[in-house]
Amino acid sequence: MTSDGPFEVLDVLYASRLRELIEKYGVTQIYHLAAILSAKGEQHPQQAWDINMRGLFNVLEMARDFNLRLFFPSSIAVFGPTTPRVATPQDTITQPTTVYGISKIAGENWCQYFFLKYGVDVRSVRYPGIIGYQSLPGGGTTDYAVEVFHEAVKGNPYTCFLKADMSLPMLYMDDAIRGTLELMEASPSQIRIRTSYNMAGLSFTPAEVTRAIQQYVPGFTVGYEPDFRQQIAESWPSSIDDSAAREDWGWKPVFDLDYMTRDMLSHLADHYLVKLPGLGR
């Protein structure tokens, strides 16, 4: 037991243990966040498929058996090089080129299947790159947008693994959490899409976020050495049309690039116990 409530360690591949915990705590909702992300998935494709898909099947079966409301996080990785890159529509071509994306689009369709076949109240969003100060990067292609802030606050230069002009959709963690909770709290009658909703906050390039940081950390510098993640990023959208989420359950982001930059730098300065005169602190 922690100060925030009960805590258990669970391997999502063990369905029997998952069932025990659902019964023990009287669970009514599951937020299924366990997955191997895009860059790590390309290094370990079979492991990524196993965890991403068997883990999802286990929670889908539990949601059916216990009549649970289930959240499944999908991703812009479901899109691919044949998808329109600008203002990517809700309904469009989904031909991903990574095992992560393949697992997510398969997961979307299985979620819809369980809704149509068994009435499971499953809800999902296609997250863009998530940026937050609360945790370190976890193996995703958009991780540069977190790493760059840590290095800036620590007073180090940063070497980016994407090109300077590589625009990708992003979402600040505070918006992501709030939007996810709003989706899960919405009436079932508001949820028109049972695969996954497009969800977006802002789009920017590594060069643009660097300039935003330099307003508060003037001496910060970034170099560019694109690696295999550049090819992954090029298969994803540069901006997202999330009008369906806005219309159906009222999604609306709060953070723009400057607001996000100030908040990230402020919290990380506290974490690393450093002063950033550009922030007035």
C-alpha cells in the first residue's frame, strides 16, 4: 500500500494473476498502458508483438468477463508512408511500417471487435508524441522532445536523432492525462468511434523546440545526427485532424509550444536543483 492507494506488480502476460487482482480490488476500469514502443520494438520485434498483443488480449478478456470499462492507448504509429501527412484524417489509410504500429492498428480492430461482439466498453485515442517531465524517455521515436529539455536544464548540448525540420504531432502530458480522463468519463452515447480517436495538441520540429528553449536558456545548442528513427518519423503524420474527438466528447488541448516549454523547464529546474535566469528563477 502506498500513500496514493494500493500498488501491485503485475506481468501483463499472466492472465490468471490479472484476474486475481481484478477480483481482489473490485476493479471497474482498466487503463492498459503496457507496451513496447516504436524504437525499442524495431530492435526486438517478436518481444514487442508478444507483449503488445497478448497483453491486450488478456485485458480484453477480463473486460468482457467482468464488464469493465477499458482504455487502450493507440498511436500515430498506426499511420504509414501512404497516409496523408498533413491534417491526417480520422478515417484514412493505415499501413504502418513498424511492429509497434502494426500491433496498434491490430489492437484497434480487436477493440472494436470486442465492442461489437461482446459489448465491451472499450475506448481509445491515437496518441502523438507525449512530452512530460514526470518520467524519462521510454524508447519512442519522439523521445528527443523530452531528452532535449533534460539536457538544456543540465547545461549540456544535445545531439538529436531526427533532422532539424522533422515536424511531428506532439501532446503535453497534462493535456494527455486530462483528455484521457475526459474520454473515460464521457457517456457511452458520446463515444461514436470504437477503434481509436485521433488526438493532437501541437506540431513542431526539433529546430522549433530548440528555439523555444533558447528563449529561456540562451546558450543551449543542438546538433543533428539522424539515425534509424528518422525513417520511422518520416512514415508518420506531421499534423493530425482530431475534429471527431472534439465533436464527440469535447476534447481540446490547453498547451501551446511556449506554455509547454516554460512548464517543462520550470519543473526540470526544480528536479535538477538548478537556476534558469531566463525563467526569472
